[in-house]
Amino acid sequence: TYDPTIEDSYRKQVVIDDQACVLEVLDTAGQERFYEQIICVKDTDSIPLMLFGNKCDKITEREVSREEGMNMARRLKCEFIEGSAKTCVNVDRAFYSVVKMIRQNREGGKGQNREGGKD
């Protein structure tokens, strides 16, 4: 039986646009209750969001088409990137894009939010 990870975390220090930052990623295994916790803590639903289609290296074993991923991202009103954690395809790009969204959001709401469009 499948037993999803309740939570796992990763930390990495990087430089993006000449500014150092620490990426701390909490893998919630897709559990919706974590979204509610974010809303309670942040008191907003303007949260930078990205949909990452993992395992693009498993072409013949694909379970979700690129088109389905893009359609889901449109419904969620967020960016969509396909990549592979195993082969490191688009992983840095995805994280860097999220950092840029967060920075834009902090600098006056210019980033994309869960409501769609620009703030």
C-alpha cells in the first residue's frame, strides 16, 4: 500500500539575482490541510504558487499529460513547469521562479497570486 510522506523538508542556500537566500522546502505530500495552515499563519490567500510536473524523464510511464498539467495550472492560476528531480531537469528553474514570485509579492504585490493574474 502507498503510505505518503506526511512531511519532509529540505534546505539549500543559493544566490538569485545577486541576493543570497535560503530555500527551505516542506514537502506536504499534497495534503490540503497544509494550505489551510498557511492561510491561518499568513492571513492571506495571496500565496505564490507553482505546479511542478515531476518525472518528465519517465516519458513512457507518464500518468499526466503536459496538456493536463497546463490546464490544471490555468485552473489554479499559477505557473507550470515540468521537470525531473532525478535528472535535475528544471529543478533550479522552478525554485528560482518561486523565489522571484515571493520577492515580487513582498515588494508590493506585483507577483502572481492564487486568485490569478497580478496583484
